[in-house]
Amino acid sequence: MLIDSFNRAHNYLRISLTDNCNLRCFYCMPEENYEFTPAARLMQPDEIESLAKIFVENGVNKIRLTGGEPLVRKDAADIITRLSRLPVDLTLTTNATRLHDFADVLTKAKVRSVNISLDTLDADKFNIITRRDGFAKVMDNIHLMLSCNIIVKINVVVMKGLNDGEINDFIAWTKDLPLQVRFIEFMPFDGNRWTSNQVFTWKDMLEQIETQYTPLRLHDGVHDTDKKYRIEGHKGSFSVISTMSSPFCSGCNRMRLTADGKMKNCLFSDKETDLLSALRNKQDVLPLILESIHSKAKELGGQFTKDFEKIDADDLHNRSMISIGG
Ligand code: SAM
Ligand code: SF4
């Protein structure tokens, strides 16, 4: 078991397959001069499998593939198939634009659920947020996943003045479709021009929802990052993720591996441990993993507190979200 100095056991690994993406969401990918990592510096399928096995031998039983956009990698199907042979709950976070090519692979790999990012139900606004076309394809692929009996969770980053007026439209969408919509507070990363006044907090979200609905609180798992609710008579449900205004670090069980093979013990940590170089140099990787876990900060990467209004994004040291792997 990978246990940190605050007695938190870590059984959940998020692996970024690439920092490349076919969309350009402005809150995720820096606008200027972003250079994608050259292929030779990315973990190769056998390296991903080897590193994943080490984590699994030490207690990991859930792996999420992410990116960048994990499905733009030409060998994504090979990687999914390799990891599906491990004794883990395998899942992925995707922008859904390429999911139609992966329905069979995901079914064979016994992937039971996918998280799909969609911040608006308006096609024009989708183009503004993602700086690309693709709304219709995403919608089609959400329905495709449901028809394959794969659970679909929709990630919505809520930003003040941009899509905060659409929260109840998303809730209405869950009336007849069994979707789990997750409203996420906007977080600061390198190059995303975050300011605290763009954060629409979970309390703001609930206040808006309560103008039209009466949400019923559901039970949350001990490691869940979201607070779950449902609306009477709806097939789907919703939740809020309050990273900025009410962090949930005390139950954290997550670790991250960037596409270039660096371990991050927290989304907001400024420290990285180079597991890929160690693997390539035939060094023992486990002591590096243990060291990283033991040095994990109590909350928020040790970089800020839950008093998010006081954060100056320029003082934070981190990668951009696209290169961490969300
Ligand atoms: N490309 C895939 C996708 O969009 O689902 C996976 C990678 S993306 C970085 C993972 C998740 O991080 C997405 O749900 C995205 O909305 C979220 N995300 C990116 N930047 C964010 C930010 N600044 N604040 C909150 N969530 C963010
Ligand atoms: Fe690409 Fe996902 Fe980032 Fe959007 S959120 S730019 S889809 S990696």
C-alpha cells in the first residue's frame, strides 16, 4: 500500500497518455506557444504497462487514462487493451470527439464508465470555448456510449459569465437520460489566466439549481471528490466538485503520471519525480514512488489554502492542465 505521512492510502492512478489534443479549451491549453511533447519523450505502451504494474503491485486498483486527449494517440487502443489485463477498474476522461472509433475497444476492455467533458449545450459556445468545431460529434458519441451500456459522467467546468447560466439546462438534460453531470469549479493552472472572480462556487451552483429544482442529497464514497444529488423523477443525477471553495484533500487517494513519465503526488504539486528515466535506466522505480508519496503535502499541493479569493495565480508553480493530465 502507498500510504503518505497523513495516513492516506493511495489506490488510484491517473495516467496521461499525451499532452496533445484536437481541441483548444482556453482554460486548459495555454493560448501562446504551446509545444506538444515530442513522441520520443512520451511513455511508450510497454513502459506505461510496466509502470502501471508497479503501482498495481503496491495497491492501485483504479486507473484513469487522461491527457491532453488520450484518444488522439495512435496507439491508444493498444494501451487500453494492455491495461485492461491488469486487476484494475479502468476508465478514461475524454473530450469524446473520437469515441466512435473506440466503442469496441472499450467494450472488450470492460471499461464500465467514461468521463466526457462538455461545458455547454450550445454549439456556438462550444466553438468559442474549445476553439474548434465538434459539438455534434460529442453529442452523438455521448448517445453511442449510453447505447453500449457504458456509464457516462459529464464534466462541466463552470465559469462565471460564460456558462453559469446553463446549469439548469444541464439538469434538465438528466430528466430523460441516465447521465451523471459533474459541475466543476474553475481551477488555476499555468497559462490559463485564472482569476478568483471567475470561480462560480458550488454554493452558487446549488443556489441556482434551487431556483427551479429541489435537489436530494445522495451518499458520497469516502474518496469521492464530488458531492452528489438527484432530482426526483430524473433518470440521471448531478454533483458538484468544490476544489477551490471547499477542498476535499483529507480523503485523497490519487496520484498522477504525466505523459512524459513524471509522477505528481497532487494535481497542484510543484514537484515531479521522473519515473520514466529511472525505468529506461533500469533503476528500481518503487523507492522513487514511495519517496514521492511520503512527501505529499497535506492539502492543495502545499501551494495555497482554501481561501481561494486570496490566490494570485502568478505565484503558483505548476504545469498547464493539458500537460498534467486532468
Ligand atoms: N481531453 C480530455 C477531456 O477534456 O476530458 C481529458 C483531459 S482534460 C485536461 C481533463 C478534465 O480537466 C476535463 O474535464 C477538463 O474540463 C478539466 N479541466 C481542464 N482545465 C481545467 C480547469 N482550469 N479547471 C477545472 N477543470 C479543468
Ligand atoms: Fe483538450 Fe481536454 Fe484540455 Fe479541452 S480540456 S483542451 S479537450 S485536454
